[in-house]
Amino acid sequence: MPGRLVVCPTPIGNMDDITERVRVALSEADIVACEDTRRTGLLFERLGLRRPRLVSNHEGNETERARQLVSAIQRGAKVALISDSGMPAISDPGYRLINACIDRSIDVEVLPGPSAVITALVVSGLPTDRWRFEGFLPRRAGELERVLGGGQTVVAFESPRRLPESLAALSALAPDRPAAVCRELTKLHEEVVRGTLAELSRRFREGQKGEIVVVIGPAAKASSSPDIAFAVDALRRLVQSGARPRAAASVVAALTGTRANELYTALTGREPRE
């Protein structure tokens, strides 16, 4: 019989969220590729399933492991791919193995299941008609400016240690943007805190514990007569904080409905170069 790869999402916290299809796939697997073999061994123990051969598949060995697993599948093995929680390949290992199988015309089956990204997006109460996933929040101010652009709801992971710093930086750029911090989703100590970025920055002044997902809503639609003075003042404060004038003008313009060139000229007294 030909082998195959089955991508299996695992619970992000509550073990009752395991699906029956994932349970069956794990019970039938010859090999389970996982981030942490010890953690996965505990998962099988808690699910009451026999423990198959477990092999590590993480950032450090994913390329070489993909070659080994493709070879095993071509010999007829049934391989289940999991990550520590949620859907593999979404800010977790799995992309290289999946693509290696596709390149060799090996069947890849992806099972639906828990996802911290979708769970946080829905529970945030922010618009879901247009949204994007950013992975982990970037550290550079310029990249954070980009995250806030686009007029979409943004979902991103953040480490509990860096959460205060990231919220402070985001708040400096767009203090009134609606947002939510979702912590330990589906777990015993689940917490969802909603507010503006400024309010959340004040609320989370210290590092947290657990898994964090940050959801940022789109900027409010500009009124027919935007407050130019307010926009110029916001731009000035961003530049004083170290932002580049042209890039900052573009961000403030997107947030306030003003024209970036007009803001740049008001700040610097000169026309922007093309």
C-alpha cells in the first residue's frame, strides 16, 4: 500500500478539542513527526493511544528530516505530522515536509482542528471580513508601522516576556486602535482583555505567562474633515521617537485619513521627493 502524510492539528490547550479524525490518524500512524518527542509521548498517553515511532521535526533538523520522512513514505509508511499545539506549518515546523511530499507527488491529507489564530480572531470581537496573520510581531519600529497598515484586522503571536514592550510600541503608533490580548486560549486560566492599544499597554506593564495572541482591529474610517493639526502633532511625536519622517507620515495618513505629502510638508517645510 502506498504511504501518505497526514497533517494533524492538536489541541491548543483543552484536550477535549482533539477531533475523532485526528485520533484515528494518530492511532494508525507508523511514524509521528513532532516538535518534541517527550511532549508528544505525553499526548499519546493522555489520549490512551499506543505510542508509535516518534521522530523530532523542528527548526534545526526540518530539512534533513523531510528527506528521511519522504523516503519512509515512499516505502509505504503512514506518517502523521503534528506540532506542539495547533496546526503544523502555521508558525510551527511542517512547511518543508509538506512541500517535499508535494514535489514527489505524495498524497498529503490535512485534517481540520484547533487553531489559536482563528480562535483569537473570533473571540476578539474585531472585524473578521478582512484580516491577515503576521506570525510573531516584529521588533523593529518600521515593521510595526507596516503591521498597522492595510486597513485589516491583524492577528499575531507574541512571547509573554515581550508583550509589554510590543504593546507600548504599538500604542505609541496608534493609541486608539481597538485590540485584544488573548492569553492561554481554551486552558483553565484563559484570559481575553479588550480595549485600545493604549489601554492594553497600561494593563500589561509586566511580562505574562502562557501563550499569547494579539489581535489588532483596523483603524476607524476617517471623517470627511480630518483633524490636520492632530495628525501633524502625532507625526511629530513619532519622528521625535526615532521614526523616519516619510514612513511615519504614511502611517499617520492611513490612520487619520489625511494626505501623507501634506503631513510631511507641514512637518518639514519642504515638499517630499518622488
